[in-house]
Amino acid sequence: MATTYLTRTPSSSGSNTTWTFSAWIKRSALGLDTVPFATGYSSPQIDESIINIGADDQLRFNINVNDVTDVTVQSSRKLRDTSGWYHIVVACDTTQATASDRIKIYFNGELETNLSNTDYPTQNQSTFFGDTNKTQEIGRQPRTSNYFDGLMSYVHFTDGTAYQASDFGQYDANGVWTINTSPSVTYGTNGFFILKDGNSVTDQSGQGNNFTVGGGTLTNTEDSPSNVFATWNPLGMNRDVTFSSGNTHATYGTSGTRDIVTGTLGAVSGKYYWEIEIQGSSSANNAVLGVSLSDWNSGYAVAGETNYAWGFRGYDGAVYNNNSSVGGTWSTFTNGDKIGVAVNLDDEQGGLNKLYFSKNGTWLNGADPSNLTSTTGVVGITKPENGVSGFLFPVISDAGSTATPQFITNFGNGYFGTTAVSSAGTNASGIGIFEYDVPTGFTALSTKGLNL
């Protein structure tokens, strides 16, 4: 969501003592003060309640009375996974006689008992969520620039009842915590259910408590708690690289020390496809992209300089491995070009797996990934089990210190940054939305795609 937030102001009073907030979230940025849900701000007196993830990456619930923090209940757990989704639940009932029963925090179905701060509300203390003169905001704290940077889905608020996480989720047959798509809960006067299977801010609870987009652009992503798509991994070395658009947009600076960036998902088998739009400065064709058999947490390099990475270079249109050209007739690329990457880890050619590149929808060097027996235009790559990590990852890098290339990637969400694909191509797997036709037998690099 980054700088996007949703807003509504209750028209009728609800409970200020008892409620539940439940949401699935996927974080993009770490080490920042970000706010999934908050209410408050009445000038000149500032009274507010905030559910936020602080710069320490810990979730907390605060009540500020007259702009002074009065309540803080904070988890010790650090939410630092940017590759998957968390289910968070904060249940409040300040009418309880026992202080620890007044605020309860759940992560992925489990009650959090390891708390780093336990300044609980006093009995019957107001939390302001039922006030008609205070704004409720999803994705931002009113009066601040503390937005939530990431994705949100299945957002519930129940007014008047404190529920457990098990009312909103459940374990599947494999012991994985999953969404309960139709929980049996009472929403109350100001309760709501939004962002169900998409980006609709229309209340699905039946209470008619619709939100509006207060700022930014609310996009609809294919990434969800039940199907997690690859992004670029911000937890690597990543010196002089900034990320945006849910970590699908990577921008290089001009430092002399820049790092390769890898994807969050790696594969050992299967056939996968993704698309990268190139943008940046006049020297954006210093962009290099491809695949790697390392997760690249050891620091700077350029894809294609080692024996376990293959890089397609924009500035000379060559594909390199171990600092040598793999040959073939390729093409240079620069601003505005969309490069398709297809990798076949199921079929072999001379004991190697297969890698292909396209430019603006045309497969290069006469290749046809859908023809599994063709050897034309194929880049042979080491099988993952014979590599450094045992997995193959998407990879991007910058070959020039004065360049500022940008890699705006569609791993299947149907967007390049915040711009939707102009006309979706065919995709027989039904997983992901792409600009161009997905080769027959290939699919998106996502958790569902990995398990086809």
C-alpha cells in the first residue's frame, strides 16, 4: 500500500471498550513505523488508538490520551518475513477484571504470550474506536505519514465482541494456518469486512460500513495468503538498491558498490515465466537480468560473471555465464522494453536445464519454449541440484556505476509497478496475469505454481 490508505468516520456510536481487528498482511519494508489500523485525532486534544509495527519490527497496540502514550501492549516477536503473509489479530475487551485479558495479540492462529511491554488499559478504559468524531483508517495513522507498506487482505473489525484468531482462520490438513473465508462473527454497529478477494472497500459484513480511498492508489494483486508470488528480496545485501511496489520494483543508485538482487522464491523443478520492464536513466541498458543458483547474500557482483549465474546484458545484447558469452543472436534493450524470462527445470539438453529470453513479446534467437524438444535459442543452465544453493532464483544486477536502471517486474500480479498490463496474454495454468502469452506448460513463480 506504501502511501495508500482507506478511511471512514463512524456516523453512529459503537463500543469503545470491546472489539477485534483481524487482517492478513504481507510486509514490504522493514525497520519503519508502519500502521495497519488506527483511529483518532480530534483537535485540539489528540486521542487515538493505534495498531502498528514499529521500527523494531514488533507489533504493538497503543492508546494515546491527549497526545501522551497511556497504553502499550507489545509483542517480542519480530515480523521480518517479507516473502509470506502473516495473520494478525488484536482482540480488546477493557471490561475484563484481569489486566492481561484486556488486550490479546495473535499471530497465525497462536496467542502471543511473549510480550516485551504490558502496559495494559485500565478496566473499562475507552479506546476511541466507537467515537463518531474520530476517523478510522486502514493503512495509515491519522495526522502522520506512518503508512503501512505492503499488502493487506481479508480485513475484519468487530464492534462489541472480542474474538479469538480461530474465529477468522483454521489449520488445513497439512497443519498450515489458512483463511476462514466466511467467519461466523457478529460485526456490531461499526464493524466491517473489506478487501475480500480483491481491492473492494465495500463492506462485506452487511453493516454498510464502507471505506473510501483517502490517498494513493489501491491496486488489486494476485498475491494472496493462499498463493504467494515471488518478489525481489529486500533482506539480501542489496547495497544501493531501493524497493517499491511491494518489492517488485527495484531501483539502482550510482554507488561504486552495488549488489545482485534475487527473488524471494527459488525452484528445483517446474517451468516458470516472469516479465521485467526496464526503466531508468539514459544508461539504463546497463541493466543485467537472468537467473542464479545462489541466493547472493555475500555481496556485490554482476549476473553472468560467475559460473552459477546467467545474465542477459542490455548494453551489448549478450548472455553471459562465468564471464563468457554463451553465444547466439540476442538483442540490446533499454528504457521501456519488457523482457520475458522463461526457465525450464524439468527438461534437459545435454545434461543442462533450459533458459529463454524474449523482448516485447518476441522470443529471441529463434527460441520457442513451448517446443520442449527444440534446441534453438536455448541457454543451457546447470541443474539446481548441482548448484550452490540447490535452488534457482530470478536475479537482477547493474553493470555500470553511473547508471540507475530500474527493474519493474511482473511476477504474475498483472502490474508493472502500479500500471496494469495493457492486454493480458494467454496463460493456460490460470496462475498469474502477464502482458504476453505464457509459453505452453509454463506458469508463474508462486506457491501454487511451485506445487503444480
